[in-house]
Amino acid sequence: MGRTERIEPTTVVSRNEEPVAVEVDRTVVMLSIAQGMYYGMEGVGRRIWALLETPRSVASLCDRLMEEFEVDRADCEADVREFLEQLRQSSLIRVHDVPPDSTDAPAGG
């Protein structure tokens, strides 16, 4: 998937291996050596980061978040897609290519 393609509900994402992340006082603090930047995530962002330990579709991610937080599907998907786009622009996540019949398993990459 090219960097210019939109993140959709069927898009499968996971953490990029590069940033070093630790949890400090309910905040995930990351250092990206490649970017030369520090990042911090709290609240729902911290939870999304934890869920991205394994590749999953945006729809699957929203299903999980909707179980844990009071949010409707449309708002959840819009907010999650925007957040993931910010992570992608900072090279903190990987966007996987998947076959059309699968939404949760990356196809080799």
C-alpha cells in the first residue's frame, strides 16, 4: 500500500519496529532514532498503541475500542483513521498489503 493511499476500515496496520517505547506514568514515551524525535501517547492513543502490537484492521481495532470506551462506530473510525495517519506520517506504524478476502492478516508484509 502506498503512503498516499487513505487508511480505510479494511486497512491492516501494526507498530513499526523502529521506535523504542516505554510506559512512564500512564504515558507511552517513544524515541525514534531514525526520525530523531520523541513522541508521547496518553489515554486512547496509548491503548491503540498497545493493540497495534499485532497487525489488525482498522475495523477490528475500532471493534475493540468500542468495547472499552463509549464511542459510536462513525466517530471511532474517523478518529482512529486520523490518529493512524499521524502515526504513519511519523513512520511509527506499518501499513500492510492484504488480499481482498482478508481484513486482519497481513500478506507477507
